Amino acid sequence: MKLEKVHGMILKERLKEPKEGRTLVSLARLGEQTAVVMEHVAFLLPECLLDLNEFAKADLAERLFREAETGYDPVERVGAERKIRSGLTGRTLTLRELEAGDVRVRVQSKYLRFFERPECRVKAALKPVFVYEDGELRGMILPVRCAEEDWERGEWI
């Protein structure tokens, strides 16, 4: 895991919090690791340089990461990146499609870049994607709902 990059993103999001009036980053201890839960991604950090008392407590962290043990399959194919523009929101996102059997999941590519050698596991199109490195659970990425027509109109990168 690229710890410096993860810590940088956490601090950047933390600096936005007072302006937005909501908590964007929550931390919790899970055994020897620190769970960092953000809006669309969560990490299990082997070491954390941040003071947990300065962040909101992540009560859901244990439930989120416990689900990783319930029937998730390794990704067999990682598709190319595709830039799509949502017909609903108008936002542009860069997505990567992951496949395991007949399950296809699309996630934001920027979150995969926080991991050095990501090994992803999926269960269903709208279930979290769990990310492992060297066989150890290191994070979770929420999938993106993407209309098929937006995906087909998307531009290959």
C-alpha cells in the first residue's frame, strides 16, 4: 500500500471537513490495524501516524471489513480504464471494470492507485470490492452505479 499517498488523501479530506460541516474521515482500531473509512473507500493501515482522537469514530468499520469473509471471489479480469460522463449527474469519472465469473463491477480507478499490487475480490455488482495485498486485506472500494448506455458512450483511456 502506498501509505504516504493514503495519509496525504486523509489529511486533504480532513482539511475540507470544517468548511463542509460534515465528517468525511472516520478512524477506528481493528486489532493491530487502523481502519480509515471515507466516502467511497476504506483502508486498513498497518501503521497510522494520525491521532485517532482527532477524527470521528468509525463504528461501521468492523462490520464493513467483516463482510470480506463472506463469499467473495477473486477478480479474474481487470478491464481497461474508461472515462464516462453520467447522464444522470453530468459528472465525469474514470472507471475500471473488474470481472469474476459473471459478476462485473466498476470502480473509480483513482482508488486502485493507492495500492501497490491490488488483488481484488468481488461478490455482486453493488457490493463493496475488497482489496488485498500479499494475501492480507488492506482496503475496500465502493462500486459505481453506471448506466450501461453511459458505459458504452464512454471513452477508452
